[in-house]
Amino acid sequence: MTVSETVPNVFRQLETILLDGNYYDEKLYDLLKIVHDQLQEIEKKSNSMSIDEKQQFLFMFQSFEVNLLRQFFIQFSSKISSSFVSTLLDIIRLQLIIDMETNSLMSDCYFKISLIWLTTDSTINYLTEKKFSISNESSIDEQLFNLFCYIGSRAVYYKTSGSSSMCVSRKTTPTFFELTNTTDRLLRAFIIYLNSYFLDDRQHSESDILILKWLLNMADIYGFIPYFVKTGYPEAILE
């Protein structure tokens, strides 16, 4: 089994064990050791690896961390008050915002992390099937979605504020957001979610405004307009 197959397989096993609450499972150390050794190998071979290869590995690690965060919050929320969870998430939001305000380079980092979260299966399911779920897990997904949607929107705001030419350039399209199968699925999921609000008379929630702000900040960038055209936004707006 190649490294590109081994690491995702290890992460899946770790997520399964931790989600089931088996924190004393003897396999945990062995699996973490594989992850540790892989990172150590990347560090040793840093000069011989391309940036694309490094980014591919980092994306896998970050995706694992994001999924793990969700699982911990689901278990965490069942043992303490909902107000504590909400306040903790808001503290995280404020800390990240201050970080982006004081260090412009962090906008790229936090947008990438927020996009990883927004494109996970759990988030897409939340956007497309929310009206069918009222579980505690769904509530946590909503709060975490709001956090990362807000962070992603603010990151784009800070990026464009620092470089206004990014919004109007017809020659260069920013590369921090590209239309792939994954982001295409997210943009279409936003339409489904908003339709359930505007067309199905669904009760208003904080997510509605956050999604619209996210879309507005992204659509302010001329190079991204074709993405919205391709994923059906003109037709959705007319409807």
C-alpha cells in the first residue's frame, strides 16, 4: 500500500476509534506512530519533495484534524451545557478574527481551514438535509458551520481589503478558491439550503445570513463569477 493510501486509511481508523469513545484502545498509539513517522519522513526529505507533494500531505492532516474537532465537540456537548459550548466557539471565533486582523498572512491559512470544514460530508449533509434532522449532532454541526462560514467570509474580506485589485482584475483569477468537484458541491449545497429558506418558508437562522455574506464576499471577486454561473446561481436568483 502506497503512502497516499496508507495515511488516509490510518486517519479513518483513528476517527472510528475516537468517535466510538475507545480512548484506551491499544491501536491508537500504533496508528498515531504511523502518522508521526510519516510527518518525520516529510521533514527529513523536505528538500527533495515538491511543494505540491507537501501540500497534498498537509491537506490530509488538516482534514483529519477538522473531522476530529467535530467528533470531539459532538461528544463534548453531551456532557456540558450548550451555553458553554456556544461561548467556547465564540471565543475561538474572536481569537481567529483578531489573529487575521493583526497578521494578514493568516487569512490564507484560515480560509483554507474553513474551506476544508465547509466541504466535509457532514457540512454538505447539514446544508442539504437540515430540515430532516433535529438531533444534538445536527445542532453541533450548525454551530461549527456558523463558525467556519464566518471565518471564511472574514478571511476573504481581509484578503480583498488588502488588495483591492484582486476584486476587479480580469487577467488574473485568485487561486485560493478554485472550482473543483468538491467546491462545486458546496456551491450547489448553498443553493439547496437557501431555497429551503426563501421558497419553503423555513424558519430563519443565523446560518442564512452567514451564507449570504460568504457568497457576497466571494462574488465581489470578478474571477470567481464564472464559478457561480456554472453552478446555477443566475437561475436560482431568478427563481
